[in-house]
Amino acid sequence: MKDGRSPHGLKAAKITHDDDAELESGIGRRTDERWPEYAFIVKTGSEVLVTRGASQLLSFLQGAKNLVFIGEEAGHTLAEYEMQDVVTGSYERALKAVEGWHQPPSRLSKRGASLLDSKPDKTTNGYKSQAHKNIPGIRRAYELFPDVEWFILLDDDSYLFMDNMDDFLSEYNSSLPYYIGAANKFTGCGFKTFDEAPKFAHGSAIIMSKEAVRRIQPFIDLCI
């Protein structure tokens, strides 16, 4: 990782081919597993997994024991991690789960079909399906790491001060349902302009206790 200086004097880092080699060999990352009580869910895309994910692995995620990258298609890897496809099939699964409930099946079918038809390209960077990764991604992390205390969902361009977060969460009991992050009250669908709807982007991360994640599992398909 090469350091540089921005015009404002801030230190910047650029991922190089040497970093890719370090990730593949394990050199440059901690070998001791840290933060065993946390599961990190990094929301990324097929076009940016290698570049953005690498900088996270070589910085605050060094030695993270429980880590999963979630995206919109399978077949992409970074070091020993394979990006989990949490988009494909999520609407079909939801259709079966909500049959006879309030969600109109036709709406779910159309939403799932349109999402699968819109493959990311060099201009979208996988962002077209970003909103569709959150809830299925939390479900996937719970399947992989059912015994952790906290689940942290963050974007691939976000960075955490781990010791600060660990100190902050030490005051909370993960056996109680905690959602830490920006929360918006659902006000319905069909908004035409940005100012009508709740804010939907630009949050750095969401933290949920194990009890909160456990409680939402039966209702995930209804939320999709």
C-alpha cells in the first residue's frame, strides 16, 4: 500500500499489485484472530470488491475472525473470502414465505425480475442493487455466525476505529435488542421525489445486537 499526499496535506493510500500478493499469501495481515464477538458484514459489488475490500482487509479488518463480503453475484473472491450472493433468489424465496400475506406477489415478482435483468456495469459499480443487500446480508451473516454478540453492517468505503467501537459497545448488553444507527420510520411506498421519502443513503454503518438480529429472522422475507 503506497502512501501519498492530497492537495490538502492529508495522507492517502493507494492499493497496489503488491497488496494483492500480500492478501493472497497472508503477509501483511494479522495472524491472531481479533474481535471474536463481532461479525462484520461488508456490503460491496463485483466491480469494487478487490480494490475497496483489499484496503479494508489491510487496515481495520486485519485479523477479524468473523467476516463476510456480500454482493450481487457469486464467483468473486478476495484473499480467502468469497463474496456471498445475497441478491439472486431473494425475491423468489420471499414469494414463497409471504404467500397469503399482505405483500402482493406480483410486486415482488416484478421487483426481483427487474433487479436480475439490470446487471452492474462500469458505471453502476453494483450500486443498483445496494438497497437489496441489507436485510438478506444480515440473514446470511446470522447463518454463518449465529453465536457472535454483535453484527456490524458497513459499506466497502467505510472504516472503523475498532478500539473505540469495542469500548462503546462494552456498555451495552447484546442479549437485549439494540439497533445502533440511523433509523427511519416507514411511511409507505410510491414516493416520486427525494424530499418526500426518508433519507436512504450515506450512513457509515449499522450495528445490531445478537438479540435484535435473532428477533427479525422470522420476518425477513416479509421485509423484502
